[in-house]
Amino acid sequence: MKNNYRFVYKRVVLFVLLSLPALLSAQSDQPETLRSLAEKFPAPDGAYHPHVWWHWLGSNFSKEGITKDLEAMKESGIGGATIFNITSSVQESHFPIENNPWPEQTFRSGAYWDAMKHTMKEAQRLGLKIGLHGTPGYSVTGGPWITEERAMKALISSKTVIESKGGETPECILPRPELPEFTGYDSKYTENYKPHKASLYWDITVMAVPDRPDASVGDIIEVAGYMDAGGRLQWQAPAGKWVIYRYGYAPTMAHPHPLPDDIIGKSLEVDKMSLEDNKYHWEELLAPLEEQVGDYFGSTFTYIWVDSYEAGAQNWTPGFREAFIRIKGYDPMPWIALYQFKEKKELEHRFNAWHSPGFESDMPDFKLFIRDYGDVVNRLFIDNGWQVAKEMLHKRRLKFYWEPYGGPFSSYEGAMLADIPVGEFWSSDEIVYGHPHILQAAVDFNKRIIAAEALTGSPIFSRYNEDPAFLKHTVDGGYASGYNLYFLHHWVHQPFGDKYQPGMGMGWWGTHFGRHQTWYKPGKAFFTYMARCQMLLQQGSYVPSAAHTAHRRTPEAEIFFVINAYGDVRKTFAFPVTSREPQLWDAYRGTIRKASRWKQQGDTAYIDLNLGKDESMFVVFPHTTGTYGILPEEAPVLGETSSAVTGAWNVTFQPKLGKPFKRTLPSLTDWSRQKDEALKYFSGTAKYEKTIWVEAADLSADKQVRLDLGELHDIAELEVNGKNAGVLWAPPYRTDITPYLKPGKNKLTVYITNNWANRLIGDEQYPADFEWGQERGEEGRAMKAFPDWFLQNKPRPSKGRKTFNVWYYYKKDSPLHPAGLLGPVQLIKIRN
């Protein structure tokens, strides 16, 4: 998770061509045929379902909550979860909440291992797959088992100027270089913050540079042999002025983050370039896991994940000089000394999470050296670090899922190395596209699966106000860019009773999926849409195309994914296909039908598609005619009439928290605009009931009746005459209800679920019955500590407050969000 990492296309309509072969699927031992894909299309196998990031916050985990979370995942169409052990409350990084109810449940305590065993047992029972992040925190590789000796290292130096008349031995003390300090993420907002300062130091060498403008590499003299252990230099220097650099290295003090509360300040990032230290790290990570849950390795527990790189750069390790000489054929130390002398730059000793303690220069010779230096750093990161990780995971029947970007190594090589390369995109109103190096590696090394950390949310877009309609825009952009397996960020573990909702959150980060989300049950339709897209997009291999963002090819069928991102898409689409009849695979509805309104012209097929804003469609060109439940092409519309469904509605309101109540609404209206506070601040599901009349003539074979709900917020479930008529989760909120109708009276029931925002704002009308923590303006504010009444399971003091969570985005005067069924609701009668 890197919050400044996002690729955004300019605002243009994306027209994406994806050819999908029926090659061997990683989810199955048998290749998928077009027929098998069609048969599974309405309800794809669990192996194609999206996964989630499952954050366990500090010591706040429980077996009861684990079971409920996993059962909710299964119920809503999630295929598995990646466990992240992080701090109890996240902002930039470490901001633990106080008074956690189970302080004894420390990281890797007996209670922790019991919870992990319970997780594996329950996931196996439910058919879910589990992974774990490769360090406590979400970046990168380290833990409490890493000491300064095994930590990341940085090259550091001190400078001393001497002058010699020649034939003498000027005596001077070369000071030890200043040791690194790691400021991390917390320094800006944490009171009395003290940087993590290194305590260890190792000398490398001493280099003397003649202090004259024409000094070159050949003029530099290594004088380390003349310095004693105390830094005293006794060197008979040639006549002239000399700049003496004492070089050493020390731990950068970079630490994983955001760590579980009990190991904050007790963990470091492992040396990424040391073969020995990386083997030690991965063994310390994996051996206890194998001892505790090894029976599930390779079956239920299937992978280790490494998030995007956020540990700062590393530019030294023991043996680096020798490795450089072996790889590049020359000694780097004279070049480093000359660089410092010529560029008049000191090596930085204060590091933060984004700092790269490297070299920059506009001088051509230095540019070549800097490139060589980066090559060696990359080689050691890859060979001694990530390759080791993969090998050690494979020995234990685990796979390596990796977001290989952000660090001083090649993203292309990283994507090549990973079993499943992973990119990321954030929820937004923009179109995202894939990491180019990851996509290129997928092409060159036939990586069929390109996963994504998907829909990571910032407080700008994700404030418990998210809904599937908003998220679809970005979801489709991710698929269009080449990603085909989503790990949704996030589904935070809820360890407490169900009366505490929305409950735990990852600070202000993330899109709020999970069992406490208001719409998680009807949201299954949204997750099923993802599964249908992923099932199709995982077939075959990714092929680059100059004309389109992503392209996949198959000997059995050509399949194209078309989205209308901004509402100004052309009606006619061109496809580079000949001699094949197109089909429309609708991932929103799960239907397949023959395409109408198309023509072949030369080597291009042209198809007319009517897509509203953010609508999508798969266009499939089979090589041969198949029989697998294809609906006939839509008949031309000869006439269309509409009639409004007017009058009062009987509505039963079921708050997410609280008892149900009923209202009769004279007309459709926005709940948030009502004086009645029960409606104004309502969050949950409202059941709208109405009797509608349909003439027998409207149900003849050449007729169709569609229900158009107009405007609604945020998701609708339909019943007609007691039969499930589907879920509408994105506009246009319109569907064919002809199969459910009968002549005469028909009972129409519409369940509308809105998001949490209005209830959260409603709570801010009442005094807080807890202590406020850090105030972050528009980003919100934290609960400082779990209050005593919560710990003692007593009634809460503030009777007006209904919700309970650890991060509060809203205040008393925050604007309310539109809510409910606004309509107009219409019956649209079509004559074909």
C-alpha cells in the first residue's frame, strides 16, 4: 500500500480489447473451454472470486469474530483473505489506540497461534484460501527477530581536510561518520517524537582526494591502512591539500510498519542485500508458521504476500564492495570519493520512508557510475533477497505474491520472479491503469494472473460512503488495464460483538468492505460481477497492443471488454476480427446473447452498442458455433410506452443498528431531507411495498415490461410477487420483470440500502462518550482509547449515539448524503 502511487489515464473513453484463450487455468487442473466458461458465467467457481485484505488490528482478534468474518466472506462471494497483522489504529503509521481489551493477545503469543489455527480450520471448512503478509505491518520484510546487525545498511562518511608540505606525517583524527536516523512516518504528527538512531557502525575504508579541480579517479589514494581503530590517521601525505573521506556503514533503522502495538520499536527491516540475513528472516517468519499451521500449507494456506516497498532505500551491505568489483569489474570507492568531492555533496544520514540515500549527477562519467551502482544494488536485492524468498516459500508449498515496486530494484525483474505479480490502484473518480513493468513482464514470461491491491481508499473517497455504483468506474478501469484478480482493500477483522458497528477500521485508509458494511449482503451481486470478469480475463496470456490498453488471445475465441468510462463513447465499436459472429457476455446480469446490429467490413467487425456511463460489456467472437445457453439477439423495438408508479408507498425501515419502524411515504423522497430524524440520519435497509396493475395484453409474447427505478441511493434488491427479481447496484437501475408478472395485481417490493454516512453524522449531534484522539481536519479524527463502558460491556452514556468505530470522518455539520428511492419509478412497456 503506497499512498502516493497511482497511475491515472487522461479523461478519455477506454476501449479495451482482450482476447482470451482457453488455456490451462491456475484454478483448475482442466483447461476451461468456451462452453465451460459459458456454463459457469452466471455463477463462477469460488476460485475466480475476488479476495480481500483482512487486517487484524493489534491485539484485537477473537475466534468468534474470525468465524463470523469468514462466513460473511463466503456468503457474499469472496474467495479468500490475506491476513495483515498491524497496529490497533493506523494513520500514516503507528498510532495505537489505548485501553485495548485483550492486551495479552500479543503478536505470536499463544492466543495468536490459537487464532491462526482457528482461522485455518474455518477457512478449510468454508473452502476459502488464506495468505499472510511477509512481515508484521504492511511493509516490507522484517520483524522483532531482526536486530541492527541484520538490518538494512547505508553507506555513510565523514570529511576531514588536511594540508601537507610533503615528507611529513600530519597527524589527525578522522571522526566517525554521523549515524543514521530513521524518521519514518510518525514524526510529523507524534508529540515528542524521537527518531530511531543507529547504535552500530562498521568501517569500510579511507580515501584521500587531492584538493584540486582536475582531480580524477586515478589521483585518489586509499589510506585506510594508516588509520588506527580510534580514527587516528598517520599518513605521510604528498605535498598539497587533501580531502579525506572516512567511509563506513550502519543500520538505516528502517522498520516495518504499522506494527502490532507490542512490537513497535522492537522490529527492524532485514538487510535486503544480504543472502545470510534474508535466509534468516524468512526462516524466522516461516518456521513458526509451519510448526503451528503447517498442515494447511499448500491447501488452505497457500501464499505469502509482500506489499509495495516502503522501507526507504539501502545502498550498502557487508561485502558490497567486493560484489561491485565482481559484477562491474572496477572498484566503486574511488568513484564515490570523487563524486563527493566534485559534486560537493555529503551522504545523507537522516532517512525517512521515501528517502533514497543514493547518488545524482549531471556529469556524464558519474551518470555511468551511478547506473552501475544501481545495477549492483538491484542484483543483490533480487538474487540475495527476493529470489531467496521465493525458493524458501516453494520448499514449504507456498507461493510468492509480490507488489514489486517502490524500491531500488527492477519492477520488471520482480514481476518476472513473483509467482503472482501484483499491482495496485486506488478508488477514485479517475481511470487507473496497470504498472507498465509488471504488465510487460506478464507478456514476456507468460504470467497469466496479474493481481491487484484493489480499491485502496483515501479519506477523500472512502468515508463509509462508498457504494458499488461509485466503485464500478475504478473496478472496470483496473480490469481494462490488465489486472485480473482483485484483492480488495479492505475487510477489517471485527472481533467484538455485532452491536459495535461499523467497528474496527484501518484508521482512515481503505474502502470499507466487511460484514458490518450496510450493503455487504446485496453487495454479493457486485462481487459476482467481479468474479465473472475475472473468470474471463484469467484465460490465456496477456498480449501488448499499440491500439489498446490490454489484449489477450485464444485459439478458441476472441473476447473484448468494452467500457464506457465517461459517457461520450462512440455507439459503433470496431473489432479486428473476421468471419466470426459476435456474442454479448453481460457480466452485470450474467447473461449471454447473440449480438445484433453488426456488420463485417474487410478485416474489421463493427458493432453498435448502447452503453450508458460506466456500463461495460464483453464481446465474444467464437471460432466455432457452440451451444451453451445463448439467448437470441434482441428483437428490434417497434414501440415503447411508460407509465409512472405514483402514490404512497408503505415502507419498513430496518436500521443497521436499532429496531425497525414503519412509515407511509406519500411520495418518493430523499430521506436525508426529512425533518424526521429517524429518516434524516437513517443508515440501513428500507423495504418499499407497492401494488401495481399489469394488463394481460402487456404480457403477450411480443411484449416486455421493464421496471425503471430512476434515482436511488445506494443499492436495490427486487421482489415481484414474492420472487427474487435480482439486485440493481449501478445505474441505470432498470431491469426486465416480465417473467415475474401476472395479469392484474402484482406486488412490487424494493429493498433500498444506503451507506453508513448519515447515521455517523447523526451520531455527531450528540456528545462523545469517549476521549477524542488526534484531530486531522477533513481527514477526520481518532478515538483515543476504548472507553471504560465498552471494556465493561455497560450501556453507553450517550444515549443518542448508535455507532461505534475507531476513526470518525464526520462532524456535526458535515453534509448529509442523498438516501433512499428517489425515482421516478416507471413501468416501461416495450413492443418488439
